[in-house]
Amino acid sequence: MKKSTDRITKKRYNVRRNKIQNKPFMFTMIIVAVVLISVIAMYSQVASLDRQILAQQTKIDELTKVKNSLAGEVKGIRSSAQVADEAMYRLGMVYPKENQIVYVDSSEEKKVGDINYNVFLSPIVSVLRSFTKD
């Protein structure tokens, strides 16, 4: 009987021994799997950032082209003759005639008293003065 119990304990010992030997292998496999997953995640982040950089670069190129074209337009508009031509032909503006020009002498101003400082009466008085020659 002793032999049969020895065999049983040997088998149990062998089974336990196999489980113990598999632990380092399993631990190594888990570490390898975690490293692979982290490498794949980092690679996807790098690829995403690379796509964003390329998109930003294309936007920068487009904006540079727009800036250069606008700078060219500004250089063309700076001459006063071209501004006058644009105003005359495109916007329909003309120089005023001599009888259309009105000069206002702002050096003389008569103080009339409290009415100039009254907020409510000042606009009314200024309208009434426009009808008189005072």
C-alpha cells in the first residue's frame, strides 16, 4: 500500500511542479502581450499626430497663398491714381464742384449763456440759429 500512496503523491507532486514551471512562462507571455499592446497604442497615437501635422501644414500653405495674394492686391491699391480711378468708375464718386464746397469758420463762437450748456435746449437752439444769420 505504501507504493500506491507514493505513486499518488508523486503524481500530485508532478502536477504541482508543472504548474509552478508554467508560471514564469505565463508571466513572460503576459509581459510580452502588454508590451505589444502598448507599442501598438503608441504607434496609433504617433500616426494620429502625423495626420494632424499634415492637415495643419496644408492649412498653413493655403493661408500663405491667401496672404500673398492679398498682399499683392494691397500693393496694387496703394497708388493714389488707382484709388481715384476705382472711386470714379467703380463706385461712381466724383470731385465736388466749386459751388458745392462749403467752408465753415469755426474760430468765431459767441457765448450766449446757459443755453449752450443745457442738454435739452442746445439742439433746439442750434437748429433755430441755422435759419438766422446770427
